[in-house]
Amino acid sequence: MLFLQQFNESKKVTKRVKTRFGESQARLRLTFKHTFSSDLKKAISAKHSKLNSRAASNRKLPKKEQLNQKKLLSLTRQRLLRLCILLSLASMASHSASANALDPIRRVLSPIISIIDKKDTPDSMAQSTQSRSEPTTLPPNIGDQVVDESHGRLSLTKHRPSLLNVMQAEFLINRGEIDAGLQLYKQEAFKNEATTVFERALELSLLYEMPKESLAFAVKWQQQNTEHVPALFYVAHLALKAHDYNLSGKVLSEILEYDTQADLSEILIGIYPTNESDQRLLLETLLRLPKHDNPSLLVMQAGLMSQLGQPDIALLSVNRALKFKPDNAPFIVLKADILKQLQPDRQVLKFISAERKRLKSNKTLYLYEIRYRLELGETQEAHELLLQAHDLFHDEEVTLLAALVSIDIEAYSQADDLLSALASSPAYIDQAYYYLGISAERQQKFDRAERFLSKVMQENLVLKARQKLVSIQLLQGHPDKALETLRQFSDEFNVYGPESAILQADILRQQDKLTEARNLLAEANKRYPDDTKLMFARAQLLDNEQDTALKRRLLDRLLLIDPENPDYMVASAKLLFEVGNEQDVEQSLNLAQLVLGLPFDSPQFNQQNYLAALNLLAADALSKEQYQQVIEYLEVPYDISPTLDSGIILLRAYQGLNQQDKVLDLFGDIQQRFAVGQQDISDRLQSY
């Protein structure tokens, strides 16, 4: 409320300023018109005589005085240029819309321009006013004086940054001409007194160039400006980011010579290496530094040691850092993480709980202990701690976490109260609505769940909300309502058109409306021709025998886009095995082997794809009457994760080996597990 009041007041002030400015401009225009109409004839008649007299007087003046007049004119031009730029900066500040776009220019130019020139004192202002009514008298020795061409910090000289070049560089960047803009910015950064220009140029370099290019620029600038200590921090950060650990070690040593306790936390942000070899190189670099007690470096060292399996030594480093900053929450959290590798859970919990009680107003420690208790399955204790944190901090993140844990422990009333309060926050309103819907669904209050889920509009959450809403509508037996929800969803959020079409097609498929589902996906594929999810959903609905050519064309295109996608490989392998020639079958088996070769811990590993690939190899072995090979492929997987296809192929192998006991046992298991009749099983057996 206070923010809105303040915002409205500022709008009123801006309006008053604009009104007054407009009125003064109107008065100036009227005065100008009146003066112009009365003096027009005089000016025209006097024009030629003035020009002639001025030329004559110039001819009479000595060369020295003519030179002085030229220098005075140069100063006047500089003052006018300075005034124009100041007016531009003022207009940037007065218009919020342009202020956002032109903030970088203002930030770079402000230090370059002296807003109040040293020479613009009240006395000089008075003299300037007086000079309008009195003839200008030049000092007798002005011809011997050197004119200050720089005029404070405005001048466009080869030694100082050119304001026009800086503005041109910024406009080039905004127009997308990145290389030209950066080149111009870097050129100006190497001039005198160009710190702000360098910082902006480096900011843009980090945004648009590779770390090594930014590092080379920063190193060159720092070598030219050795007295500028902050540049060392830039170079150290970029060297670490570019994995140039030799340079980073030298620069860090130089920084520590200036101040062993320098805050290096900003340098270390975002530079933590992800692979083990770089981690070891960085650790070696830190260990080679001169002896120090810099907390930031000690903590970085401790983190690397912990990551590389040296938690006992890491603990010593973090304890040294905590001696200097005992209340630093990230340091305490790192120590807790290291203790997890060395001590039982109860000891770690005891440490973090004691630190949380010591630093009662630290939210980070509260959340760490809460999450750790949740990991240990202490849900009730975590919930109680969350409620304490909610009352203590009145923090939206804590409120949301408390609500989620309340839902998990089925404290729905408490969860709904917390989420209803959170719904008043613009930043959390969509999450509040989503979890109010989840809470209502778990309480089987489906109308209430639908109402809240349909209110979710945040783009990164709306898809989950609509999927949940549709599942509730289908659960209640309202497929037509679910289809209407999805149509409305695709109209409101065009970006999720493919997902909406896939969900609609799946509902139609469940209603045995296969033709309608295929047509819907075909139309959607025309609107979104490059969407791979849509293409794959369409291929899956096509019949292997009737739509072979189209299905193969779609799957070939998908494999061309992503040749290592296991879903595409399995679908293509099945199609080639069922309807292809010998060469196609060979290709099918190769694809199946590739899927089976995926490690179990791979993000691409999928159990269903693995079993489908095994079924293809087993079916090929069955076609060659290699019954024992089939059993080796499928007997164990069927016991662990049985599927109908695996069961039928395995049953056929037992029959081939005349193992009647196993045939009868497996036949009964298939009937009971998959609820299929004897005739259906017989029909499936005939297909192999």
C-alpha cells in the first residue's frame, strides 16, 4: 500500500513538472512569434550591412586578436556540446520508459562528465550573465595562454573517452551489432580515466564473448592500469572462469599481498569446476598460494577437498575459516555437509541444530535443518520447525514449504490456511493456487480442486496444473469436459499447443476414436511441424501395416534430429522388425543392441525401452527356434518386471522345449496377472 502511494505521488510530481515545462515552452513560443514579426523587416534590411561591416572589422583586426576570437568560439562550442549532453542525460532521468533502455549510457557517461564544472562557480555564472549585456573584453595576454581543450572531462580528445563513441557503441549493441559495438567500447576503454567505460565493456564482453576473450581484454587493461586494484579482482575471476589456474594463482597471490583478508567471495561466484581434473588443478593452485588465512579461499579449498574425497582435511580448512567468520551461514552449512561424510546423522543434526539456536535470526540455518530432517524422514519434527520459522520470519518461501509439508502429513486445514495467505503475494499466487488444488484433490474435494487448478496462469506451472485438472475430470468420468479444458488451454497458451493436442489425442484413443485422434495430431503437426514430441505421438498412433511408409518417414526424421534417443530407436526397431525385409530386421536388431548397451545409471536409461529391446532379440531367437536363448533373454526380466509380450514369447519358448510344467505355470500367471482369456493367449501365441 505504501509502495502504491509513493508511486502515485511520483506520477503526480512528474505530471506537474511536464505541465509547467509545457506552459513555459508555450510562453517562449508566443514571445518568439511576437518578436519575430516585429523585427523581421529590420533583420532582413540589416543583414547585408552587418555582414559587410563584420568582414571589414575582421580585416582590420590583428591576427592575434582573430586567433583569440577563434579560441573563444571553440570554448563556446564546447559549452554548448556539454549543455546538449547534460540535457540528454536529464531527459533520460525524467522518462522512466527510456531510463531502463539508456541506463548503461547514463552509468558510463556520468563519471566522464563533470555535472558542475569547476569553472562554473556562482561568480563565473554571474559573469556569464553580465556578459550577455556587456561587450566581451579579452585579457591582454590571452594570445599567450594555452586554451584548456579538454574543458573539464567533456572534451572528445584522443586521450580521454569520446562521449559520442561511447553512445554510438551502446546504440550498436542495442541494434544487435555486437562485434562493432564491443570493438568501439574496448577502444575507448584503453584511454585515460576510462574505468567506467572499461567496466561496461567488460560487462558486455562477459555477456557476448567467450571467457578467454574477456580474460584477454581484462588482462591487457589491468596491465595498462596497474594502479587500479579492483581490476585484479576482475582478472582473477575471469582466469578462474576460463580455467587458467596459473594466471589465477599469480593474481590471487598479488591480491593477498595487498590484503590477506580481502573479501574474495565475489571472485569465486560461478567458477566452481564441474569435472574432477579441473577441480584438482584448482585445489593445487589454492594450495600453492602464500600462507594465508583468507576465509573465502579456505572455504573454496575445503569444498574442493570434500568433493575429492578428503573430508578430514576439508574440515580443518573450514574450521580455520570459521575462526574469522563464526557467524557466516554458508560456512556453517559447508561444515555440516563435510560432517555428513565423517559422522553419524545424529551428530550432524546436533551440530546444525545448535548453530541454528545460536543464530536464531538466520533463515538459511533453519531451512538447512528442516530439509535435513525431511531427508532423514523426520517429517513431524520438520513440520514443527517450519511453523516456528513461519512465525519468526514471515517469509513466503518458508510459508510455501510449511504448506507442502502440511499436505504431506495430511494436515490439510493448516496447509489450506497457509496457502490462502500466500495467495495474496503476486510472486507466489500461482503456486498457492496449484497446491490448494492438490490439497483439495487429496481430500477428494474435486470441485474445489478444479476451481483452483483452473486459476493457475504462470507459464512454467500452467501445464502441470492443466494436466492435473484433466486427470481429475477424467477420473470423474467427464472426457468431453476434459477435451474442452484442453482446447481452451491451447487457445490461451499457444506455446503449449503441441502438449494440448497430444493430451486430446490420448483421450480420444482411450475412447477408441483412433481416426479422430490421428487427424487431430496430423492437423497439429501442420501447425507445429518441428515439434518432436508431437511428431513422435503421431508416429505412435499410426498402424505398422497400414501406415508403414508415413510412420517410417516420421521415425527416420526423428532419428535424424536425435539419433541417440532410445524412444525413437525402440519405435523404429519395432516397425522394422514387424514389416521389414531381412536387411530391415538386421537394422532393427542393431538398434535394439544399442538400447541394451545403455548403462543403468544413464539419464537415457528407461526400463520399458530395455524390456522392449530384449523382446525384439528374444523374438528373433524364437523365429530361429533358439528356445534356450529366448529363456536366457527373458526368464529373469519377466520375474522382475513382467509384461504381456515377454510372457507370451517366453511361453512359446517353453512350448518349443516341451517343458509342460513351466508352460502351465506361466499360462496361469499370464491369465491372472494380465486378465486375458485362453483364446486371447492362443491368438497371441499364433502371432509368434
